[in-house]
Amino acid sequence: MYERLETPALRLEADTSRVPASIAGPAWAERWSVERDGGSRPGGTETATLVWRSEGGDRIRRDWIQVRVRRDELVPVAKGRLERGERLDSSRISWEWRRTDGMRVQPPSADSVEKFRTRTGISPRQIVWRSQLERLPVFRAGELVRIQAGTRGATASVEGTAIDDGLPGSPARVKSPWGRTLVGTTEDDGSVRIQSH
């Protein structure tokens, strides 16, 4: 049940020492299955449901089993002190297997770390969690940016000046060529899309 959730960066170990050696199902049950109640990041104590079914597939009975799941992940670890706002790069981190049972937030993937900067200071040997990072801005305040506006049928773009740093997917204020302040969404390509109504 847990093996299919493992990945090259995630190992799971289920402690079944508290699970009974055998469970007797109803005499008329033809088959059974085990289901998880956990989310996509198993860890800690989970309840597995043993479902007994009739020959026709109807559910006859359910039994609940407590399973302790240990999660080890290949995570980025700070080699030295990382200051707030520092650009993350592979030379400042190492990838190590660590026990992450209590952590509900997923760490960043190995191929994405260089797209981030630190949101907080991070101590040496500490795991670098996704919640401690923010995407690098695609433009800085004061830089020229392309402003796009339009509807499904037609779009127009002009050059404006960024008032804020542009983080992909986040709102940003820009000044249009005619001096008006507009608010739009920062795109991955460095443009700002203004929603037209």
C-alpha cells in the first residue's frame, strides 16, 4: 500500500507492530482491500481501513487499523548560514536523506532550487523548506516591463515601468506610459497581465 507512494526522493516505512497478526472477516465476505485515510504526504499515525466485500462487491464491514508511518526524504540542507533574500544555488546546499515525519510542507525539488531566494534566514545544517523560499523576481522595481491587456479575442501590449518587484504569479503595480498606475499579475516571461472586464 505504501510502496506505490514512494519516489526516488521519498522512502516510507510502515510500522505494523501494533497490527493484529490476523483479522477474521465475516463468513460471507469474498474479498477484502486496504485503503488509506492519509493525504499525499504520509507520515505519523494513519488509519488504514480494511474493507470486507461480498461476492457482488457490496461493502459488508470495515475494520480500522492504526499504522505508524516513518517518512525519509531527500531534502536540501543549508551548508552554511543563508541570509534572508539570498539567492539559492546548488553550491550553498547539499541533498541528504532526513526523517521528515512531522513536516507537512514539501521541500523544493532538486531541479527548481535555483529559481528561489530565501524568505527567512536559514541556519547551517537546517532543512530548506519550500515555505522558507520565494520565487526570484523576473523584474525589479524601476525596470521597464511589457504590460499586456485584452480579452479572449484581442490583446494589446505597451511598455511601462515596474513599481514593485515582479514575482511570478503575484500581483505587481506598474506605471503605464500615460502615467496611470495599473495592477496586474506577473507572468513567468516577465510581463504583467492586466485583467480586462
